[in-house]
Amino acid sequence: MDLMRAVIIGAEGTPYHDGLFFFDLYLPDDFPNVPPEVCFHNPCSSSKLNPNFGPRGSLCLSLLNTWGGRKNERWRPRVSTILQVLVSIQGLVLMAEPFFNMSSVYVRGSESGKIMSRSYNEDAFIDSLWTMIHVIRRPLKNFEDFVVGHFFIEAHEILRACKAYRKGAQVGSLVKSEVHNVDHEVHKSWPEDFTNSLRCPMKKLADEFARIGAMDC
């Protein structure tokens, strides 16, 4: 087997929670001496979804030798595994504060860093919603039932989060229907823009949920 397809569910506490993210992996002839090649199915083609996603589905990750890193963070022949790659994507790419993967100018924990990170999370969440819409409308082959089953379970939770974020909760703060880890000292950046941008994908996503029977119209 030299071709694989994997789906990663966005984790709670991140702007990607409950989203489905598909990756194709190609194992070269000299694998496992070299890392697999990974391509992300990005229907948004947007840099706002995550700074580690590049043009045409490319992925910047030290374990894939497509990004800088210390020796122990890079691919280790006959030691590193496909599982490590997928876990790294979920934990180090689809993370709580992806903004800091992109910028070394802003210090994590600083006031300006918090504001910029929160703004980036808002954009990432909106793009994550558009990704959900695309995945429901055009599910990849052999994942059709999985997609419907996933959103049948998570539809109400996703829309509950949207409503909470429109009211001012920080993106990624809704965990198990409750708001957690809210930094009350950080004010929302451009809240009206975020609210307006959230309205359209939220409505379209609700329509898609209704269409697949995940919720009442």
C-alpha cells in the first residue's frame, strides 16, 4: 500500500472543534527511510484556516521535513510512523492558538499576542465552518456515511458554539457545552466584522444539517 487517506476530527478547545479535515498520504518507494508526502484537502484555499497549510494542499511540519526543527523533531528513518504524523497534525497544526505557528513577532501571553491570536482564531473558525459545508455537500468517496454520521451527532453542538461566539465567547472556549478558559482582559478585535462574517456560514451550515436530517429545519 502506498496511498492512504485519513480524516482528523478537530479537537475541543481549538477553532477547529468538530470539523472534519481530510489528508492524503503517499508513501515513496524508500519509505520509511523518508517521510510520507501529505496533501490536505482544503476546499477554502485560504491562508486563514491555518498557517501551516500552503498552496495546493501542502503542509509545513517538521516531522515531514517540510519545516525547520530540531533533529529529534524531524523524520527519523525506521523510527517515525504514520501515526506520529497524524497525531502531530492534530496536536501541533490544528491547535488552540495556530497564530503562533506563523508569527515570531508576537510573544505568546503578551497583550498584543492575545489580541492577534484571538482575531486569527475567529477567521480560522469561519473557514472551518465553510470547510464543513463543503465536506457535507461533496463528501470524499467511501467517507459519505462517516460524514453524515459525524455531523448527525455534532450538529447541535456546532451551532451552539456559533451562537456563543456571536455573543462574545472566545472561539475555542466552548467545551462540552460550557464556556471555559475565557480571558476577560482581552477584548474582541473587530467584533462586528466577526459577527457579520459568521452569519452566512452559520445559516448555510444549519441548512445542510437540516438537509441530511441532523436537525429539524
